[in-house]
Amino acid sequence: MTKITAEHLARSAVVYIRQSTADQFLNNHESRRRQYALAERARQHGWQDVVVIDDDLGRSGSGIARPGFEKLLAAICEGRVGAVFAIEASRLARNGRDWHTLIEFCGLVNVVILDEDGVYDPRLPNDRLLLGMKGTMSELELSILKQRSLEALKQKAKRGELFLTVAIGYVKVRRDRIEKDPDQRIREALDLIFRKFTEFQSIRQVHLWLRQEGISLPTITHSGEEGRRIVWKLPVYNTIHHILTNPIYAGAYAFGRTGTRVTIEKGRKRVIRGYKRERSEWDVLLPDHHEGYLSWADYERNQRLIADNANRKGLLARGSIRRGETLLAGLLRCGHCGRKLHVAYGGSVGEAGRYHCKGSAVNHGGERCISFGSLRVDQAVGAEVIRLLQPLGVEAALRAAEQRTCEAAEKLRQVELSLKHARFEAAHARRQYDAVDPDNRLVASELERRWNEKLKDVQRFEEELEALGASRRPALDDAEREHLMQLGADLQAAWSHPHATMATRKRIVRAVLNEIVVRVEDGFVALVLHWQGGDHTALKVRKNTAGKHRWTVEEDTEALVRELARMMPDRAIASLLNRAGKQTGRQNGWTQSRVCSLRNRLGVPFYQDGERAQRGEVTLDEAAAVLRVSAMTVLRMIKRGTLPGRHLCKGAPWVIKAADLEREEVKKEAQGRRKMPLTQDPNQITLTFQ
């Protein structure tokens, strides 16, 4: 051993021990014994100070998280090491970087490397070449083994026979097949999740409903004694999301849904595992592989709904139903630039919604695209939806009646299954307690405690079941069913019902509409409604001009006030407008002060006595007095066209030109219409009724 000198023996000998995995550490005891035996071999070579480094037991040699290897390099650089002992080069490193770093450091400070084949001095060219080849072969061996195992896994996965884990709701029946779990409680819990998602169309709403109703879901736990077992507890959001997005529940086998990424951070390799891959990048996808809890078409529909509910996930996603009083949030798309429209709220308490598109201004510094109020647009789209859904109203009412009964039955069914499971657990705990020797109190007391806990669970579920039975809502009586059918027949009444929330209206609109493309042109908001079935409907809504807002008085009312102000005082105008069903901008009735305020805003002067006479205008009664006929006779003359007259609205006075009363044809017809006295007696008195 001429390569081992006195200088080497004066330093320490380091025995580096490593096993690649935790499974090897637990099961491959002979390999670990061989490595620890290297300490005795070092003493046989003459070393008195032997240090064993075994910090890397259960760690892969291809990674960087190896504290034992770093400790070895630190000791070599400090000059305290004369020799490094290992069974083979693969124990020291499985990648070229670590291996060549070790060789370089050993050559610099004169450290020899010993394995079962011999002694190597890294300063000698031949030994350095041999060590380099051993490291390269070790690295190649690792790559070949890894590639071989991965290809074997992929081939088995392509046949749909690889099951590293089994999802909740399924069990392995053979080494390469799965089927539905025979536990009825587990199967019905999964069915409930899919039914509720179809109803709510939101993972968060399903999660909140399950937590509110106190319905537990099965989860898998692993313990050292019992291994894999099912535990029931209240769900978290991620559990429901995993169930709804896992294709195994649609009867499909999928492999390679997640991948691994390698990045460099602060000069070190970082491996990121478990990132989700696109479906086109999955290694294997085999539909109709086993019995599913829902069809593949329903699974695809659920994935589209989940993608649409994602907020801030691109321009194509509609986003989930959010709070606010705007009906079309998330559905509008700008017809000018193609971006989604956003919602802003204003007003004293944030009640006034406004749709706007400012994508060009934010992204490119350009001008804002479009902006308009939500009130008229929401009303127009809501009216169109009601018009098309009106024939389906009765069917929806019948389904609502069925749903009320089903909701109570679903909760009751889950509690009944939980009670059956709790009784089984209690019976099992009792059998364990009966089987133990009563004198062995150390075991009997623990089994008695477990039995009591199971009995408490049984009692809790029995009380909950009794409470549900007592509070169960009765079926709809005849009066309630009749009222529900009336609402179904009149969808407009159901839509505007006080108990119909904005969230419910939004859900109805999203069920029938895919998106709405909107443009602002020539004072109108032009909308193209894209229905779910592929049809399109065009709507046009007048946009408020400058100075107009939601509380502005209607234009026809303003025009009417302009005309009436020239005929009667403000008090009479207010009475006439109220009889005509006209309202103010804030949907209030008219008063003298409100008419005066509107008239002043329009710049119309108030009415003065004698104003009509100055313009040469008379009323219906005044015309009748001039022509010496009844008012009805004058009205008939106007309707026949003999006498021109103007009437603004019902209740407003007739306006007749005084000059028209002097026309010859008017006088002639009035003369023929005058009533002759009933008698020639000059003492006859005519009674006048007022």
C-alpha cells in the first residue's frame, strides 16, 4: 500500500455511509452492515482516528440535500481527513458534479479514496481517470435504471393497470383493476357532491352548503398501526375541488396529470413537484375504463363551469357570481376591442352600477372604449330572458316543488347513513371490549373508553335524526302549490318577487346566456345576446345623453308639462299628471312644488289668468257657450272634423281657436244642433243642473 503514507495515517479516516431511500434503510440491513464494517477495515490499514458519517441514510445521491456529504467536504477542505472509505463510488455520489468536486478537493489536500476494489490517489493521472470513469458509470447506471423503471410504469399505465393510490369511492379488486367502494355511505356522499354542484354550479357554494348542514365527507388517513383507513369529517374546499376535477369519477383512467419542474435558485437546483399539466399533455387518458359516478359529458360540463367561475383567469372566463346589484357582471364583452367589461358602483350608498371597458387605456395608454349605466341594459336583457323562458315557467315551478322535498330528504339520508356507521363502530368496539380479559385493566380501560366514545357518537346522530324529523317541513298544501303554479305561469311576477334575490336572477341569466357582445353607437347601446344553444338576439337600448341619469323625468312627461303650463296652474297640472299615472324621476307622485321645480328647470314660465284669451284660445265649455250648444255637441263637432281642436292627454282641457268658432260651417252646424224650446209659453222656466 505505497499510496497510503504516514501523512495520511496522521489524519482521520472518514467512513461515508448512505442508503438511497427510506425503504432501503428499513429493509436492506445487510448493505448497512457492510458499510459500517468499513470502520474496522480502516483500523486494519493503520488509522487510529476513524470517523463515521451516516447523516445521509435514506437520502438519494442524485440530489443536493445531503448534509452528510457537505460535512465530508468541509472536513476535507480543513485538512483533517487522510482517507475516505466507501463501498463503491455510487455511495459517495450519483451525479457528476458532486463526484468530480470530491475528487478535486481530495487531490488538492492529498486525500486517498478507498473502496472494495482498491486505493486511489486523485493526484495520480491514472487513478484520477479511473475514478472519473467510475463516477460516470455510476451516473449512467442511475439514468438507465430510472429510465427503465419509468418506461415500465408508463407501459403499465397505458394499459390502465397502474394504481399507485386509489381515490376515495373506489377499491382495488385485483392488482390491476378498481371498482366502486361497496360502502353505501361513501357512494351516496360522492353522489351528493355531484348533485349539489349541478344545482349550485359553484364549488364554493357546495362547500358552504355541506358545512352549513353539517354533512361529513370521507377522507383517507395513514397511520402506522392501522395503515390506510377512512375517516369522516367536515369537508374543506380542496377536498371538494379534487373530487369534482378528478376524471376517475367519470369512469376515466388518467396518468401524468401532474409533472415536475427543475429551476435554479441561488445557484442551486430546486425541484417543484405536483404542478398541474394541461389535458393535452397528460401521458394517458382512457375514457370508459371503469364504472363512474357521472358520465364523461357531465364531467366535461363541470370542468367548463369551474373554468368559467375562475375570476381573473383570462379574458375568456366569465367569473363566478359575485355580490352586487348588476345583473350582467361577467357576461359583457366589448364589441370594439374584445375585452371583458368591468363593473363600477357609485351613488350615495353604492347602488348605481356602471359597465365600462378601459382595457385600452390600462394596457396601451389609449382612450377608454365604452361606458354606460347598468339600469336600462339590465332591464332590457331581463325582459328578453323572461320572454323566452315564459313557456318553461310551469315546468320550473314543478321542479321547485320537487326540490323542496328532495333537500330535506338528502340531509335526512346522510344522517341515517352516519347513524348506521356509528352503530357498527360501537358494536365493533363492544366486541373488542368483550374479548379482552377483564383483569387486564390496562387494556380493558382503554377499550372501554373507546366504546363510550362510539356510544356518544350514536347518541349524537340519534338526536340529530330526531331533530330533523321534528323540524321537517311539510309538503306543499293546495294553497301553496296554487301560488307556486301562478308564479310559474307569470314569470314576470316571480322575477320581480321581493324574495327573488339578485344572485338568483344572475344564476338564471347565466344558465341561458353564454355572453353578450356590446357596442355603443349613435346614442344607443347595441347588444348581441349569445344564448347557450347557439342562437343570437340583437337588442338596442337608448343611452342617456349628457345631463341625464336614472332619476331624470321621462321625456314625454317633460313635453306634457311644457304644454300644460300654458293652460293651467301648477296644482291642476299635478292632479292631472297623477290621474294619468305619470311619476317623477324617483318614482314619486306629483305635487305643486314638484311641478314648479320641474317647470323652473325647463325654463317654462308659470300660468297667468287670461293668458289663453290673449292667445285667442278657448276651452270646450267656453266654445259651447259661444255657440250656444252643449259641450257634447262641440265634442262631436271636433271628432267629425268640423271644428279643429287639440287635446294633450286624458283629463287635460281641450284647446280650441276662437277664430275657428267664427267659421261659417261651424256656425251653421251649431245652429242646426241648438235645441228648440219645448213650448211657446214665454212663462216656461228652464231648469239648469250644475
